[in-house]
Amino acid sequence: MAADTNGSVALRLPRWVPALGLFSLSFLIAAQVIAFRVSPPDRDMGNLQKIMYIHVPAAWMASLASVILGVASVLFLWRRREKYDHVAASAAEAGAVLTGLTLVLGMIWGRPTWGIWWTWDARLTFTAVLFMIYVGYLSLRAFTDDDQRRAVWSAAVGILAAIDVLIVYKAVDWWRTLHQPRSSPETVDPAYALGLRLNAFAFLFLLIFFIVVRYHTARLERAADERAEERALAESPAHV
């Protein structure tokens, strides 16, 4: 925020936020180019294997967004500070996008690999449940007018999302699933490790950018609403 020429407060994002967005996008493009150029086609899947460079980092960051959502929700219920509600909502929006991307890419990979677009595999099912929790969370916020009630109810749903992520993470250990074991730069062929690491950082920077933008936007929207309320009160007959 900064004062404009007539002395009122101008609402805008911090100047460093667009730079963070440009850096994140540039890093993602560079990571994709490097990953595709330095890694050979897989022996069995060919170039389809390279969908891993988006699918796996997107899944990781979707999980991280859920953890941030859960922690921020607990902090809000404990401290009742609006900033934690803003952080939780921002993480939920980013997490919903990344979880949806994870599911779509997983289906694209699964069709030629498993022969089907979808199966009720434990990990896939609980990832779909996570996406529905995100949809429910965002719908709840959109259709609840009372700020305090919306924040409390949303926090409860946010904690549920964090619990579901733990189930998604442990699904391949707890049940026999079609889904392969957890991937990491240490478990994949060394030819693919560099690309996976770079794209993991690229998606991390994007997640941070998305959350920062939505957090500051939420605060600016809140400040704008408060200013509108103040003007309305000042212009009401009781204050003339």
C-alpha cells in the first residue's frame, strides 16, 4: 500500500511480486528445456516418461499446499488472526489447481501404461478425494457471507485436507496399489534425476508465487471492503 496524490491509500501488490512471478515462470521453462534435452526416452514408455517432469512435481507441491493449508487452519483456530485465514485460502486455491493438474496428467499417463484412464486405486482415489475437499473448501468460502463463520468452517475443512494428504502419501505402503512407489531423484534413473530436481524447484517457486499473490490480493480486497464500509458510514444520514 502507498499514498496516492490526493492523500488516500492506493492499494497494490508489493513491487517484488511480479519479479517473483517472472523468475518462477522463467525457471520453469528452463527446467523443462533442460529436462527434455538431457534425458533420453525411457526404454519401455519412450517420451511419455517425460510427463514425470510435470506430474511428479505438481503432486509434490499439491501435497505441500495441503500441509500449508492445514497448518494455517490450525493456527487460525488457535490464534483467530485473519492473516492465517488468508494464508489458508491462498494455499487452497493453489493446491486445487495443482491437484487437478496431477489427476489429469496421471490419467494421460495411465491410459497407455495401464490401458485405462482411471482405476479406483487407493492413491488415485484419495487424490481425487483431496481435489473434492479443495472444491468443497473453495465453495464454502464463496457461499458463506459471515466472515468469522466462513473462516472457522473453512479451517475445519482445511485440516481434513491435510489429513487426506497423509493418506495419499502412505497409500502405497498401506495397500496394494497399481500406482508405482513414491518417486524421488534418489529412486529414478540418474539420467532423469537432474530434470526432476530442477522441475521440483520450479514448481516450488510457482507455488510460492501463487500463494503470495493470492495472500496479498486477499488483504487488499479486505482493505478495500473496509474503506468502502467507512465511506458508507461517513455518508449515511446519521453521520451528516
